[in-house]
Amino acid sequence: QVQLVESGGGLVQAGGSLRLSCIASGRRFTRNVMGWFRQAPGKQRELVATITSGGSTNYADSVKGRFTISRVYAKNTVYLEMNSLKPEDTAVYYCVAGDTGSYDYWGQGTQVTVSS
């Protein structure tokens, strides 16, 4: 059984930074892609960033230049460094794992709140 556990969310002022972490547990965890989605109240879930086992990254236009995704493959861990945060980044952030376009593992979510 694979579980994704996120940490690092919280409350921060606009312009501040947060770092989210996600650890995948399970002896047979072998997913090519890990990443982050987010969902704000009343809005659709949005893909924020992904990273492959080879290190290729992809970002939503709204976070390019501000967020950085990284991965320690041997530790089944993925990070999301978020800088220059804006109130519109406020959302529940979910860690995901799977293959491109198909994510079969989801974390429980961590709240990020950016105050203006």
C-alpha cells in the first residue's frame, strides 16, 4: 500500500515563502511522475508542477518563476519551494504520483494560506 504524506503548509504573508514536502511510503513505490495539484475554494483543481524520475519539470503558467519542484528519487520525496507568494496561491495543495496525465496516488492535502 502506497501513501503520500505532505507537510509544510501554513500561513504566510504575501511575498513570503513556504516549502512543501511529500514522502511516498510503500516498498513497491515506482511511479515516474510526482507533483502537486492545488484547489482553492470554489475553483477547479489545478496542476501546479510535476517532475519525472529523469528530472524533467513542468509548471503552471501562474507559478513559473516563483515555484520550484525538486525530487530525491532514492527517498521517494518531492518538494515544492514556493517564493513570492500571492493571496491567489491560497489553496489546499495535494501531492500526487503516477504517470503523465494519470495520477493514481494522492496525499491528504496541506493548507497554504497567503494573507495580503
